Amino acid sequence: MRDYEVNTAVLFHTGFSDGECNRLMFEGMKEKIVEDIRSAFEKDGTLSQNITSNLDFTFSGYKVNVEYTFSCHDENEAEAESFFNYCLQKIRQELEEQGYTMEKVTCESTGLDV
């Protein structure tokens, strides 16, 4: 077994569109969006225990990209990425119920020498 880091970016659509609100209204909602997503990550014990960096939020239009590092101890890179995806999918439904849709998940794992 070996330690792996999975560098991750998850792109969420926030559920807003130009027809529903204006930019000023959306600007006021950014803090709530960050808190909703951060809370979902923190509530899942397995996911939160394996995140070894800050959650970095970047907004673009009505979407938000969340970047972080997920670390685990696994047999190989493919298993590390599979475990990461399993943990991430556990919070998908909760976020969708709040109006946040995962549009894209990008991950790249690297083995660590210990």
C-alpha cells in the first residue's frame, strides 16, 4: 500500500440563471453558496478526513469551481481515484437537493514516497 494525493477540481452549477436573478443578487449569494458546499464536504466524515488542503472556491459566471487535495492510502493510483470518486458521490444528492449540480470532476493522483 502507498500514500496517494488526488488533486481535485469540482465544477458546480449554482442553479442560478440570468432569467432568475441579476448579477447583484448573485454576488450577495456567494457567501451562502460557499458555506453550503463547504458544509456538505465537512458533514461527510470520510471525505472530510481525507481532504488535506483548504477548499479553494473560484466563481465564474453562475458556476463555482472547488479545488482541493484528497489524500489516501491505497494499492495504486486507479484505486485512489476510485475511492475519491466514491466519497465525492456520497455528497452529490445532498448538494443537488440544494440546487447545486456537479458538472465536471477533474482529478489526478500521484503516489507519495514515505
